[in-house]
Amino acid sequence: MRFTLASQAIVGAVAVSALTVPRFIEKRITHIDLEQFGSFPTISPEQAHDEAEPVNSPLSDGPEFTGSNANSKLPAAGEEKATEAAAAGTCDRNNPGVRFEWRNYSETDRKAFVNGIKCLMDKPSGGGFQGAQSRYEDLVSVHQQLTPNIHQRAVFLPWHRYYVWVFESLMREECGFDRAFPWWDETIDSGKFAQSDLFTDAYFGPLPGKTSDGQGTCIDSGTFGGLTLHVGPGSGFTDHCLARAVDESLTGTVSASFVSDCNSRTSYDDMRGCQELGPHAYGHNGVGAVMAEVQASPGDPIFFMHHLFVDHSFRIWQNGDASRTTTINGCADASNPCTPITMDYVLTSNGLRPDTTIGAVMDTLGDFLCYRYDY
């Protein structure tokens, strides 16, 4: 189903309208009410800054962060293939897979990446994932169903690290993707997400702004143009378009200083709460529409680029102290008093890929994952 000017409504009172465009353009623009999507809860950058702790030196990633004294070679993005060592259950910490920032990623790798995602969208669902009509929507369904257990609690960062691994595994094993994985340094594009070439027809399609009357725009061009989503909004299963509604006042909050203030926390759960309600939440809300909807936000494939950014922030926090890959604190549930989380806590994707534990994913240079970032 493609959303056109003939569409009258998507769900409930969600009206669909269009801008007037010159006849010679012959392009139809469809709008969608944003109320159905909601938004992620947030804290203010000021609160994060007021509660920041002293930091001895800026945190980063790179060849020097291997957990050993040796330096690892930085391969070219086009030469990096699927990590055979990780697949075999071993990892050479001096030569792990490297995730490259989008600007350091070749044009051919970029096209291969978005085509790999499109491949998952074109494959039928594996079955057993509620509402899903494609292999990609199996992923979306898993996130939707697990949302109450994976947000605003200690498992948030390890589970989403595992979830990106599930996504990567599907790309490699079912769609033949054999390049390095990218990540997106959103702090470089703070306040100007729409200007990133991620949001061009060659890749993820445009990032239109919220309209003056508070509506989002259905994406009708780019690799994912005309996409119909079947999982969501919320816990429902109502057909709707892939829509965006950027608010650059919110993307401007996704800054290096905000990330640093959150990463100044020495307690894992303090850092997690700051990142989850801070840069993570503002990135979702800034892109808007589908991305601002907590349960089914993976329906917009830019979700994974965003969570690669979030995982990068987590990884560089861990680089600040070796103990941060072997310990965790916080609540495993919403009970009062809560159950303390442990490294043995099981991470699941409801059968999409094998379960694992927090302990297996806390060290990205461990045998389960075997990767680092280029900086």
C-alpha cells in the first residue's frame, strides 16, 4: 500500500493531507498526524551538566583501546569483511572488526549497507513475530513486544547492543552483507540532521521538517520510499507510512557536551539513565514521527544508525575503566524493591537469534561480538 493524496485516513483521527505543488513537478506529498507516535521521555542537558562528574581526560575509541599493549591495524572500510573470528567464537583483540563513521565509509559500502537493509525488507517474515510481514519487520516486532522490559531499566544498553548484533547477523547471514558496519556520529550533525547525506535519496531518503500544523511527512523517495509499516504505532498493528518530522531544535541537543556529561558518571546505571533519557531520546524525538514512537521505532531503518551512535557512546564510556566491561549495576525489573541486575541476565530476541547474557556483550572485544569503533 502506497500512501497517496487519495488516502483519507490511516488510523482513528489521523488525517492525511498534501501540500500544493506545481503541476510540472508531479510529486505528491502526503502528511500524517504525529499524535499517534508520541515521544520518548527526556531529561534536560542542563540537568545532565549540573550532575556531571569530573573527567580526567576525554574518552574515545580506536586502535589503542584493545585491552592490551599492542596496536591494531586499522583496515580500510572497503576491505573489512564479516568478523570470522567472532563467528568462530574467538576474537583477536588486536584485530577486531571496525565500525566506521559514515563519513569514513566508502560510497560503495554505503550503498551495500542500505541495500542489505532493503534485502531484509523484501524477504518474507520468518513467522511467529506478531504483525511482521517481512524479515525486517521480524526485528521491529521483537522490539515492540519487549519494550516494557528493555527501556528505563539497567538492561537498556546491553540489550540494544545485542539487538544491533541480531540486525547485523541477519544482514550478513541472510542478505550476504560482507562489509564493515558503519556508525553515525550524530554530534557532528547536531542541529542539522537533515543536511547529512544519510538523508538523501541515495541512502535513507529525505528528512523533512514538521509542518506548521504539526504533521509529519510520508517518505516517498530514496531506498525506502513508499514503505508501508505493519507493526505499530505503539502496541498496535495498523498500516502506516514511514514518516519523519525533524525538529532541529531537538537534534541540536544531541551534542558532544551532552554525551560527555552523561559519560562522566562513574556508576553504570547513572550513565545509562543519562544517555537513555538524554542524547538517545533527543535523537529519536528529533527525527520524529516513526522514530519518536518508543515501541515500533525500528520501523524507520535510521533507528539502527542511531543505536550504533548510542552504542559508540557506551563503548567509549567503558574505555574509561577496565572494570566497566565486567560489572553492571541497576534494576532488572520495576519491582519495589527491584531485583538487582547481574552479568548473568539473559538477553533475548524471542528466537530471532540465540539468547545470550549481559556478560557476553559487555566487552565488545570479547568472543561474542569482536568489534570496536574507528574513533
